Amino acid sequence: MRFSGLKILKEGLTGNKGWRPHWRDPQPKSEYDIIIIGGGGHGLACAHYLASQHGITNVAVLERGYIGGGNVGRNTTIVRANYSLPGNSEFYSHSLKLWEGLEQDLNYNVMHSQRGIINLFHSDGQRDDFARRGNMMLSQGDDAELLDTEGVRKKLPYLDFEQTRFPIFGGLFHARGGTARHDAVAWGFARGADSRGVDLIQKCEVTGIDIQNGVVTGVQTSRGPIRAKKVAMMGAGRSSQIADMAGMRLPIESHVLQAFVTEGLKPCIDHVITYGMGHFYISQSDKGGLVFGGDLDMYASYAARGNLPLVEHVVEAGMTLMPMIGKAKMLRSWGGIMDMSPDGSPIIDRTHIDGLFVSCGWCYGGFKAVPAGGHVMAHLLATDQYHPNATGFRLDRFRSGVGIIDEEATGSQHNLH
């Protein structure tokens, strides 16, 4: 499908009946060089980069549902590179650079908007922590600006600065951060991979992973067996279930993270705002809806739906931060299945089974990491070497205790996420 202003005008006037599919709907072949399990953002990005940067096109992406129906379409669309620890910092900086050139790379509008992110702080201790984080970001080559209360007030005059419990002391401004349209990201990568010959096979559930003498040979699916030289498990919150088919137990738990959107409003929020004491984050979409979220639902689950107490908790935090949203009608909510690792950092590695690879444990970083997650996984699959910006995400760090990247500061205690 090719786009032009004239084509958009013509279709708008004729009922949008002339658009063609953006990608093929192929039958699975009997064998591929690489099979990617999971047609979400990371799987699609990996397929795109395998084809565009490594020339590997005999690739199948297997998705049990439909493209864009999983976590890549169930998030709050935030893009940022404000991580502080070595390992994560380089990786997310790499991802942000890829975001900044993504529309040119894909020739597709993913609606990437660098509107800036402001992380609020509410105590002297939080100020010190964000000052340290900002210095780490600057040393990595990213941007950061520490704002005092008046600096925040100039940008966000509608906040409640005099909260009794958590007055706003200031904020850390990350100007290159922002948002992107989640489903457009999935469609752009899908279109890019398909146009280079990758097979995107929807409604194809993987039911088993074939292994002979410690070597992966392919997968069993609802559409028959498919052989492959390499298999990449990139199923996000379903990663534990996929790995179980290979006899593996991954060091992750799956939790539900809810997100919400209101009715469309006139433009009122220009940035992404995070509320440190209420674990609340909000932005305004291009359609005018306020998009926001908060804490995980505090139980393990594979269900893409949440519970009502967390809805109340998130809304309370939002009302505390900005009472002005109290009259906005909430239209809908959705739940993404978050694959939470013990240290809050991802896993991108080969496994002990020859030819079997895994990308999981994305915690809160999955969407913002889509370009880099796919890019470095494609590099690993194509070259059998770790990408320089992803050398710390080894699977064995949890066994050895060496190289832990504890961005969540929760150690090995899942219950503290």
C-alpha cells in the first residue's frame, strides 16, 4: 500500500473502500531459517530488522491472535530514555535514537511526538534521586533538566501544587521523551517486514517446541508443524508459558497493568506527566483523550483485564495531582500482561537449548523499547553476538548474581514490584 495526500483525499470522499491490505496473509511454509513466536511490537521489529539490516527474509512471525492485539496495543504509549543504571541507560538511549528515525526508516507515520516528559518529585530525597538520575542521563548523552517548583508551574500550571501530603517540589524534564501511536507502530513494523518477504502468520498458535538432542528443530502449531533452524520466544507476558513448552522455567512473573482513556477533550496537557508519590502517569492523545495509568494489579495473572480497586487507586492519584480531570468521563480501560523480572530489567539472550532464544522481562519498559528490543534481538539471531548496547541482559545473571541491573530496586522479591 502506497500513500499520498491525493489518495487520502480521494478515499475520504469515497467511503475509504479503495484501500488495499498493508501486508499479506500467507500460508505457513514447511520450514524457515528463523521463527519468531509473538507478533507484538518486539517480534515485528525483530523481523523488520532481520530483513532490512541483515538480509534474512526467510522468517515467519507466528501470532496466535491478530497483529497489534497484544501488549503493543495495550499500553500508555510513552517513549523515554530516562533510565539511570549502566546497562539499561545505553539500551534505552539506543532505542530513543531509533524512535527518532523510525518514521523515515519505515516510511510510515507512527505519530511519534517528542512532547517531553516531566517526572515530578515531592520531597528532598526524591529531588536528590532525580538529580542523580538526570546526571546519569546527561553522562549517557541524553537530555535532562532539573526544574524547581516555579519551573514546573510555568509548564504545568493546572497541577495542585499545594497538596497537603505531597506538595510538588519540582520535576525532572526529559524533552526528547514523549509518545507514539501504539497500533501504528505495530502496523509500521508489520508493513516493513512483510514488504521484504517476511511471513506474518496470524491465528497461528504455537502449541509445542520441537527439540532433538539439545537442538531446536521447529515448532508445533495450530496450523501444523513448522521446521526452523532458530526460534525466538518473544511472547511478552506469555513468555513463561512459551518457555514451558521447551522445559524451561523463566525468572519472570506475569502481572496485569491497566490503562485508561477518557472522552476526547480540547488540548490541555502538552507533556507526559508522572506523579512520583501516586505512581500515576498521564498524557493526552492526538484524538483528545486523556491516557493514564498507575500501579500493577498486585497478583500474578495471564488475563488481559484488571480489577476495580486498582481503577479507584489510579483515579484517586489522578484527582490528587490535577483535580481538573474530575469531570472527564472515562470511556474505556484495558489490561496488558506485564512480564516482570526480579530486577526490573529485560532478558535478551540465547538459552541452553541450541538455536532457541528469548526476549522477555520487559516490566514497564516494553513499548518504549520496541525498536531497540527488535534491533538487538535481530543482531543476536543473525550474528550470534550480543549487541554492544544489550550485553547486560543475560539470562544467567539471576543464577550467578553477577551483573544484576536492579532498576526497580526490588532485588529478587517479586512481591515488591
